Amino acid sequence: MWLYNYLCVVIVCCTLLSCTGNLQEGVQYALQQAGENRGELSKILKYYQNQPEKLKAARFLIANMPAHRTYVGKEIDSLKQMKKESIQKGRISDEIVAHWKTFNYSSSQVVEDIDVIKADILIENIDLAFEAWEKRSWSKQYSFEDFCEYVLPYRIGDEPLEKWRRIYYERYSPVLDSLYQGNDVVEAARVMANYLKEEGFTNHTDFNLPHLGALFLFENRVGYCRDNCDIATYVMRSLGIPITMDFYEVSPSYNSRHFWSALIDTTGFVVPFNYIEQEIVRQSQNERKRGKVYRYYYGLQQEKYSGLYSDEEVPVFFRRPFMKDVSSEYFPESNIKLESSEAIDSHWGYLCVFTGAYRGRITTDRYF
């Protein structure tokens, strides 16, 4: 039932945000959805009523907020504690891993941002994001929309709702200032990525968990590729460096998904990297073979086809509203037209890659 309600919210938000030249209708819908928490969102809008740019940023965050959430539960807390202990104790026993193998966090309690967020969390996030952004000379070479997607967001995915920006800024701003004073955003990111690599990271892939969260990762450098990308995102965004995370769900060479950081250069091109694997360079050569490449966004992304998000026939992966196909930024676009002389039961088709073990779906399309 929660998935149905969630997708209904997503569809309404996407419709409102696509049909208006500004965010006002989306904001009004968010205020309506907030119910008893409406007063907290209204405080934010009132606080910035005489600061046009910050008000616009607040509207962006609020209009896209209704579909954002986190997962909570004692099982999640226990598994995060095990991850933390693995930094010192090493590999978790096979018995414990086997016991938790079937645990899926998506069955845990869902907490909607719109129901619980407090005004002070968003106000602090917005103020500090602007402060860091305006301090950096490269900010003048980006659009306001770039700032909203790649610097401003108060969360990455489904991690706990926390105040994180100040502690990251206070820890890492002096580091950046001591290592680099220039105007090249890629060089600034490079020196910070190298610094993060020196701080270390413990690889741990055993448990299925939501994003671990800014405060947990601030103290505990542990997880898998998605988690070290989260660390890079918190650090870079706190410093006014525009960044997000790209990934593939399956590739011709690997049976599992892979994540990496995507630095948005002043040229508009993406600079992919994973700070524990390789140094940041423009025009880097990644040897991993990819299927389709997707990007995480805070803002709701429009449906590829009308009705896609609400069609239960489509796998949940392709109905995620906060990701977008960015394959064209990594390799040339290819268009293929397939015709069938036989009757087709479904109006959806899927492009797959063969991993050597199974066929993995990497994108969906509509039959006409």
C-alpha cells in the first residue's frame, strides 16, 4: 500500500512541476501533503520572504520533498553497528552474514520528510550551502539550477534526516583552504579526494541497507562503493563543489551494480571518479564496461513515458523518480528499431545485457 501511495505522490508532483513555469504549485501541494507539519515549511518560506534567491532555493527543496523518505528500525541500527565494529574487528563471521542475508530494509518503517522535517534543518542547510557556494569563484560559471541539484540538497537518498553540513564544512574547509587556493573546481576536488583517500575506507558489502547517513559516515568510513561516494558528496557539497552520483544497475562484465562520484565541471561535462580507486583527472578513462548509466537527483525527474511510474507491470527500478538516464554523457547514443511479426503481450520492452550468468534489464521502452 505504501508503494501505491508513494507513486501517487510522485505522479502528482511530476505533473505539477512540469505544468508550471515556477515551483509555486509544487510548493502548495507539498504544504497540503505536510498536514500537521505544514507550519514548519511555512516558517521556512516566511524566513526567506525578503531573500529572493534563497526563497527560490527553499521552494525547490520543498516542492520536490513529498517523495523523499528514510527507513528506520532496530534491524537497520543493529546492522549499522556491525558495520562500525567491522572497522576494528575485521570481517564479520559467515554465520552472522548468513543470518541477515534475507533482510531487506525496504520492509522497514518509512518516515516521510514532509511529515517530520523541521524549519531549522532546512534553514541551516540553505544558509550554509549559499555561504560555501558564494565563497568559491567557480560558482559564477554554473547556473542556479546546477547549484540546486548538485550543491543545495539536504539529503542524498534515503539516509536519516540530519544536520550535517556544518560539521563537514568546519572539518574540511580549512583542509581545502590549506591545500588549494585556485579557481579550478576539478583541482579543488582532486586535492580533497586525495585527502579523503588518506583518511581510509573499510570495504564492507555484506548487508542490504539504505544510505548510512552523513553523521554515521563522518565517524565511520565503512561500506561499499555507494557509501564512499556518499562521503565524497557530503564533503564536496559542504565546500561548494558541485557533485552527484552516477551508477549502472548491471554491466556486461559485472553481475552487480556499481556507483561512482560525478563531479560537474565548469565546462558542463562530468568528471567521474571514485576517490579510493583513482585520482581525479579530466577525460579520465574508466575501464569498467557499462550498460546504461543513471544519475541520482534530488529533484523529481519526468517520466520517460506517460504512465510509466504508475504501471505495476514495470519493475520498480524503472519507476524510481529521482534518477535519470545519462548514458549519452559517457558514450555515443545508439538508436535501435526492432520489429516483431508476432503478437506482443506487453506494451513495454526491455533492453538487456548478458552478464555471463543472466540477462540484466538496463532500460525500458514502449512498443508502438
